[in-house]
Amino acid sequence: MTVRSRGVMEKCNYCVQRITHARINAEREERKIRDNEFTTACAQACPADAIIFGDLNDSNSRVAKLRAQQRNYGLLEELNNRPRTTYMAVVRNPNPELERAMDQREHATEQK
Ligand code: SF4
């Protein structure tokens, strides 16, 4: 998102040009757009593979499988706003025994 000098805000359009290009190619070849056929510019540029783009209507797509996971959440979903962009929650291990063991290991590593 970009704030311009006159206060106009530019929002993400999910790389609509790439979507249109893939849709036209698929229509010419009389087929559906395949999963991973294209991705957005930000997803392509992200070295951590942190952004996944795809077709939620295709239950076999990577994005649909990730979205079906329990860790998936959307901002203010409780207001029923149904955001297109959702996130994966970080999993932390709340087991106190394991946390203590991790602390001891880190402490031992620092002493070396
Ligand atoms: S690069 Fe990413 S943020 Fe920018 S328009 Fe495309 S999908 Fe949206």
C-alpha cells in the first residue's frame, strides 16, 4: 500500500494483470488456470516463500490446503468481513518442560 502526496491510497489489486494474462492463456487453450501457473510479483520476489497466491475454489491448490488449516486466520473475521488475505498463526510450544530444556541448551551454548 502506498500513500501518495495528495493522500490517495493505492491498494493491492492482487496483480490483476498477471491474473488476466493467465486467464486469457487458459481460455485460448480451453482449460482452467493451473495451480502454480503464475503468482503475484510480491510472492515471486519473497525469498522466504511467505506469500502464497492461488485459487481458493480449487480444493487441491496449495493456498486452499493452507487456508483449511486450523492455524489460518483473517483480520477481524469475527465481524464477518471475509477478507481475501489471511494469515498463518505462529505455533509456539507451550510445554514448560520443553521450554526449560531449550533455555538450558541456550545457556550451555552461550557458555561455550
Ligand atoms: S505485488 Fe503483491 S502487493 Fe503488489 S499488487 Fe501484486 S499482489 Fe498486490
